[in-house]
Amino acid sequence: MGRDRCSKGRGLGFLDAVGAIVTMTGMPRATLIEPIVMLATILQWIVLATLTGVVVGSGTSLFLHGLFFLSDQTASISLSWQMALLPLGGLLNGLLLYYGYKLNRTGLGDSVIAAVHRQSGKMPISTIAIKPLAAIITLASGGSAGKEGPCSHIGGSLASGLGRLLRLNVELQKRIVACGVSAGFASVFGTPIAGAIYGVEVLAIGRIRHDFLFPAIIAGVASFEISKFWNIPYQYYTMQLLPHFDGVLFFKTVIIGIICGIVAGVFVETVALARRLFTRLRARYDLWPPLMPFLGGMLLSALIIVIPRDYLGLSLPLMDRALTGEAMPYLGFLWKTLLVAITLGSGFYGGIVTPQFVIGAIAGNACAHLLGISPALGAAVGLVAVVASASNTPIAAILMGVELFGGVTGTIYVAGAAMAAYVMIGHRSVYPDQLVAYPKSTWMHGGLDLPLGQEKIRLSFGLLKWISRMQTKRDHLFRRDPEARHRARRPDNDNRTDGA
């Protein structure tokens, strides 16, 4: 009993001492235990994010091996077989997506961005295999698309299922889905840091959730390492040795960034236009939905009679040639844009980031020749700039440049171009579910966490006032008496006449 009293006395004494410190310093009690809470948070995400990365990396590796195997089987087929395979792939895509999604009775959409913003981190599990299978059919049949969309879908779906299995609360569920998306991108890109940041940055324009970053990076690194364990191949590029910083070269790469921002805008608008046209066609003639990608395949078959087949599929050999400095056609980016727009707009399923790599490398390479700089550097700058602008992920794109190409000096040129392109494209994106957190210019207002198309970005009051003042001055000038305007234009003649 004495010991108990003594222990209780010491315990109360300690609490009293803590209370005295709090009273004397004015420090809130939460601050005293904050380091313990933060340490527990780190340990929690090391466990959860690592587990997510391992699961997602294994899932994406299975998909990538299947994609590589089937794509190799159709890589060398003749033009006639290719023309027959594209409509068949479209029909198979249409049937799979049309009937497969009837299995989803949850009412949840499978967009990973919508899952984080509007669905409390929940995604349907029953349809997890549909998009990866559809993407394999698309790319193996020659459809022009990417491979990262299915990987982000696999990542988000597996992470959502894992979170629900562990009965995580809503906030943790959102974070673990973002982890899954980051892990999917890291696995397919082979850039664990850039892929992780991309999965977080893509959620909103103008804002990054820093509380998502640590788990995303852990998941991205784990996914990348497990993908290497499953023998997923990755390709990196060595940029030629650059001189010390050159201001003229820097501004030339910024010009490439501006041009690539315009190219990215053309890409975004063309894909959106193709989707609208195919939607109107189906509605006007009441066509069966699976027929739309079949018609898209027919159109692609007709176009490859005049457009080189290099622009079909992933088109990675084109990107490799651009990055090695081989001259690219000035309109090459338009051919790739057109084929991707028809592929995705008609209803084929596939990713939309790999095409950005190809379009950016081709456009940057072509611009480099006009500006008198290395075409290989121009291709690297263009690749990063188009990803930064079309996806609205400039930080992830810059880090991707570091991981893919290396070199501190090269990063300076890449960063300037990426930020210029990001601003130049305005408020457009390949992801319609992206939120607009902040406008990209102080001369524009709007956003406030609304999806693209609903954000109502408008000119600022100050800019509108300046435009109105300029219009008033112009109107005043042109509304003056015609004779007075005539005299104002010929003062010397008038003076000479008066003097005579």
C-alpha cells in the first residue's frame, strides 16, 4: 500500500509538473504530444504505403507483361492485317466495356480523381480487370494510346479495396487511393519520385496536397522496386554533356516550352472534339454503343494508308529516335494527335500520358532545328513541357526530366520550358475531373475547387477595366468629326495652305 501511494504520488507529481510547465509557458497540451503523433503517422504510412506499393506493383507488373507479350505478337504484321485488326480491336473494346460495366452495381464511378474528390476514396472492385484488358486489346490491335491509364486504374482500385478491407476512415481511404495511383504511375514510368508526385499533383490544378506526399513517395518507391523484381524493363536516356548555364539557350528552351504549351492545347482540344463528334454521331443515328470503337477502327484503318504506322500503338520508337537527335517531321505531332483523338474519342480504352511523351518529343525536336539548338535537348524539353501542360503537373514533369535524363544543367532548361508550357495551355487538361484550385494568372479569377468546365474562370476586374478604357479611347478617336480627323492627319498641308 505504501508503494502504491508512493507511485501514485510520483505520478501525480509528474502530471503536476507538466501542468505547471504548460501554465508557465502557455504551451497547449497538444504540442507536448505532437512529436509522438507525428512519429506514429510516419510509422503508420511506412506500413500502409509499403503494403499498397507491393500490391499495386505486382498488379501493374502482371498487366505490363501481358501487354508486352501480346503487342510483340502483332508488332510486325502487314498493312492489310493491320487494317483488319483495328476494327476488330474496336469491336472487342466496345463489347468488353459495354457488357463488363454492367457488373458494376455499386453506382460508383471508376475515375481515380473522382474517387478522391467525390466518392470518399471508394472505387468499384468488380470491374477492376475491364480497363486493363481493354487497353491490351487497344494497343495490341494498333490503337494509338498509352499504357499508364490502366496502371493508375489498377493502383487506385487495388488501394481502394485494401483500404476497405482494413476499414480505414474516410480521410485515410482517400490517401491510400492516392497512394495507389502514385504507385501505378511509378511502376509504369520507371520514375518512382516523379510518378509518386504525378499521382498527387494531378488531383487539382494549382495545389498539391502535401499531406499526401509522404505516403505517395513510399508507395511509389515500393511499387517501382517490386516491379523491377518482377522483371519489368525500364529505359533511361543520357543527355549529351551540356555547357555551363547559357542565358540565350535558356530563353530558347522557354520558347520551346511556349510552343509545346500550344501543341498540348491542340492535343487536349482535339481529343475533346473527337469525343463530342462520336457522341453526337451515336445519338443522332441511335447506334449501338459497341459499334462506335468499331467505326473508329475503320477510320484508323483508312488513315494509315497515308499516315505512317509508326504513329500507331505506343509509338515509343518514334520518341526514342527524337531523343537521339534524329530529325522529326514538323507536323509529326499532328499525326499522333489525330490518331490518339480518334482512338480514344471513338471509345477505345487506353492511357493518355504516353502519347504526351511522344507528341512532346517530336514537337521539341522539330522546334530545336528552327532555333539552332541540339534536337536531342529540344526533344527532352518538349517531352517534359507537354506532360507539364496537358496534365497540369509541372513539378512531376520536371522531376521526371531529372529521373529520365539526369544532369543539373539540363534540369534548368527543362524546368523553364515546363513552367512556360504549364501557363501557356491555360485552364485545359486531358483529365476533365481535375479540380481548379487556383487560376494560373493574376489577371483571371475563378476556380475554387470546381471541376474543369464548371470553374467559370473569368477575367479580373482590373483587366476588364483596362480593356474598357482602351475601347473607350478607340471609340472616341474613330467617332470624331471626319474633317477634324483629316486635319489631324495633315497638319503641315493645312498650315501651308493657311500661310498662302
